[in-house]
Amino acid sequence: STPTSQDDPIVKALMNQTSSFVEIKLGLPNQREETRSGAEVWTYLDTRKGLAANECRVILTMRNKTVENVVVSTDSQSMLSVLVSSCDHIRKTLGADS
């Protein structure tokens, strides 16, 4: 899987936002866990089927209901999917398609 850089538009759109902003934009996460240190980790999956199959994960770490860290990672299943922007659905929802 390929993690993205900090200047990915998804990272920029979500960093330092509140949990309610994230819920309004993306809905409830596919997974939600709490770490020992009390942070919450929200994971959103954006899966594309077919020839350009890939799975994209957006993982948010929140403390005090504020996003502290954003990781976008992609698992590509085909050569074609490498050429296609990952996380299309999440990017469109956030208005973060470049």
C-alpha cells in the first residue's frame, strides 16, 4: 500500500477539522477504535471494482474531537488502477479532487 504525502488534498481538507465536520462530509466511519492514549481512530474505505480495482483507506486520528493526523493509503490491484486517482469518492465529497 502507498501512503500519500501531507500535501494530498484529502489531508489538507481534513487536518484540524472537528469530528462533526468529518461526519457531515463523510458520514460515519467504516471502523472506529479508541487507542490506549484516548485518541480515536476513524477509518474510511473507498473501494473501486473492475479493471481499475483499488482500495483506498483514509485513516483519521482524533483527540478532543479534532483531527490530529490524516493518512491516505491505497492498495492497487491492477496497473490501470495506478493511473486512476484513488479515493475518488472521498475526494469528490470533500471537494478535494485536484
